[in-house]
Amino acid sequence: MLSQAEENYLKEIYALGEETEELLSTNSIAKKMRTKASSATDMLQKLAGKGLVDYTKYKGTRLSKEGEAKAMAIVRKHRLWETFLVAKLGFSWDEVHDIAEQLEHIQSKTLTNRLDAFLEYPSHDPHGHPIPNTNGKIVASEGIILADLKINEKGVLVGVKNATDSLLKYLNKINITIGDTIKVLDIEPFDDSVTIDNNAQQITISGNVAKNLYIKYR
Amino acid sequence: MLSQAEENYLKEIYALGEETEELLSTNSIAKKMRTKASSATDMLQKLAGKGLVDYTKYKGTRLSKEGEAKAMAIVRKHRLWETFLVAKLGFSWDEVHDIAEQLEHIQSKTLTNRLDAFLEYPSHDPHGHPIPNTNGKIVASEGIILADLKINEKGVLVGVKNATDSLLKYLNKINITIGDTIKVLDIEPFDDSVTIDNNAQQITISGNVAKNLYIKYR
DNA sequence: TCTTTTTTTTAGATAAGCCTAAAAATATTT
DNA sequence: AAATATTTTTAGGCTTATCTAAAAAAAAGA
Ligand SMILES: [Mn+2]
Ligand SMILES: [Mn+2]
Ligand SMILES: [Mn+2]
Ligand SMILES: [Mn+2]
């Protein structure tokens, strides 16, 4: 059985691995874990000893097959619990991450699967992130980003890329939520900012924000 | 913030304290925690340092006011989660303890209170144990024990005293569940065994079992 | 290429929570 | 009351996960 620390590392290594094909640097993992590089080295060597990561001294790290399976199981639990908190307990999407960070470590496959059933097998969590199935496979897609839409194209907001507190709070403030139908009115070439129409409200968002919004055409 | 180990100690010290007025021996605490007396001593000294127990070397231990408050908060979470698992996820009462043992450590007062609301403020967990309120107070009672009924008296089973795996499995086997109306048909003075009628079924249970069943007259 | 800087690893500490073995205190017998 | 047994505490070790400081390797710059 893995410790919470080991599980947290695996999950964040998985997240980093989603962003690049390259081997992950020890520094990038340490930064993600908000710890020191020496601590990360220790943990990577331990995980390598357990066959959960492929780690080569001074070269870099990636998840092994087995490590990825473990990571997906944790991601699955994290996203199911987030869904539970929002769908059943009335939390808002910017309040659930820290609690799910704890709940994702509860050990009981039966519990996870019954929770999944209780939630009626959701495909995405409240941030629009796909929920892996029992086998650790992600079947749903995350869609394309808003920044890729052209003027006059529209689609439905299905998720956010980096569900950081600040982004979620900002979206709350400007009244953008998952499910909203967003139409691109204008794109400013100078700074890639995007003016959109949402619920008959005209809003200009930065290119950075536009890159964080997943859209599904329709 | 308390560690899981500290929380587990507080909870079990509380449980032991329910059974006696006396100071608790280090040995009894060690046994309950399935650990060595030396480990218990370590922890008791730490908890004493934090003001959560009153501990006197070689004399014994009891919870302080503050320690009891912490313990009640954990008991509250444990019982609410057990209720959730049975009422919402379809677990049976003999399957939930180990999972609640983990869930009771989730840190979020908001979560606990919303779970309470979601479950519609249950007064008892699936084993018939009363659930403390937000202030750590137990309002509901546990009733009297079946062993105290006289011949021909009857009442409703509202809880079990020691919800051990073996007792719960045994009750499942002989078809006794919370809510059942039980009538005492005979009491054998030789060994205190009790013959009861439950759902038109006649069963003889040992005095030991009878002492573990909470009954509410009616 | 040879320095210099940056990254990564190693060495050595620390705190939590557990252990075993030994010592000290308390309780029980004779 | 003395001897013996039991309980409890202390001493010292181990593992996990973290840290700082120093050493080693790799990357960048002159
Ligand atoms: Mn976590
Ligand atoms: Mn999420
Ligand atoms: Mn526990
Ligand atoms: Mn219970």
C-alpha cells in the first residue's frame, strides 16, 4: 500500500506528464510538490525502487505503466469526490479541490465504484476534467480550447484546463460557468484577448484565460 | 492540527472512558490501539503536552475538556460517514467501519455539516449509536439493553453496543436488524440466554448477545 | 575549450510514530 | 515485610518524509 505522500507524487507526476512528452526534471516535480529538489530526489528513488517510475539519475523521470495505473486510480477518486461535493453537497467548483485532495486517499475500491454509481457514472468532474473509468482509462475528451475558435464561432464551455482557485474565482466573478454557450465576437491580434458573448453579456477575456477554457462545438 | 494517530488515540480514549469512571490504564489504551504500552506512553505524554488528556505518570489518563471536544468531533464524523455509506451507497452495517475509520479524519467542518444536512440530520448511525451534534453534544439516547427486559415484554431494536464485525455478521445470520420488534419469550436463569420472537421467528440468543442489543420500549 | 552557473544528488539532521529491551514503580503473594 | 509479579516508563533504534549544506554532474557562456 502506498503512503499519501507517494500517492500525491504519482498524481502530480501524471499531471506534469500530460503537458509534455519529455522526461520530467527533478526540479519541475519538486516545484509541483512545493518541496525541495533533494526531497523530490529521495521520493523519486523510492518510487523507482517500487517500479512506479522510470528514473535515471541526472536524466529525468516518467511514470511506469504500473505507476500510471496507480495515478489514474487516484485521479479517478479525486474527480469523483469533487463531483460528489458539487452535485450532492452543494459546494461550488472553487471550494472542492482541497477536500478532494484528502478524500482521494481513501482506500476502498468498493467505495469508489459505489460512489461512481451513486453519481450515475459522471464523465467529467465539476471543472470539466474527464473521470477515468474503473480500468483507469479516460474515454471522454476534453475538447478544444476557446483560444482556437475563430470570430463568430460558438460552442459550449465544457471545462477549464488549470482549475486554479484564482481562475475559478475570476470566472465566477464574470459570470462564466460550465454549460454556458459562448460566442466569439472579436479577437485582438495585439494581445490575443478575446471578446465573447455569454448570456447576452459582452466580456473581454485575456488570451491566457481563453487558453484555459475547453469548448465543445455545436 | 492533529495527526491521524493523535485523532485515533483521542477517539479510543473517549470510547474507553464511556465504560468507566476510573482513570484509564496505559495498558488498556495500548490494547485498544493494538500497540505496545511504550508506544501508548509516548503518545499520552504528547497528548498531555497539548492539553488534550490529563495524564499522571503511573496513575492513569483521562480526556481533558478540550480533548473530549476533539474526540466528539471525530466520533461525529465517523458516525455520519457510516450513515452515508449505508443510507446512500448501499453498504451493509458490517462493511462500513474500516472505511469510516479513514473518512473520520477528513478535515473540513463545512463538509461535515453539509453531509449532516444531506443525510437529513440523522440521530443515530447504522449501529444505533447516537451522532453528536455540531457542538459535540449527544442528544439522543441509546436506550436500555435487551438483557434487562422481562418475559413477555417487547420493544424495538435501536442499536448494538459493541458493533464488532463478528456480532454484526451473527445478527445478519439470524435475521435480526435495527428496527425489528423483539418480544422476550423466555429467559434461562442458568446461563441468562434469552428466547425471543422476531418476525414470527423464535430464536435463542446468549446472555452476552442480549447485553449488546439496545431496545426501545413501546 | 575552459569557466561559470544551474541542476541534481548525496550527506547528515530532525520529527513523528512505532518497536524492543531494560529500568523503575506499583501491586500481589507469601 | 520481603519477595515476586505486573505495569509503566525510559532508553535507544528504525522508517518515512522532510530539511539544509555540500558535492557532483550537466548546461550555458565566454
Ligand atoms: Mn492528496
Ligand atoms: Mn477537478
Ligand atoms: Mn481512524
Ligand atoms: Mn458505528
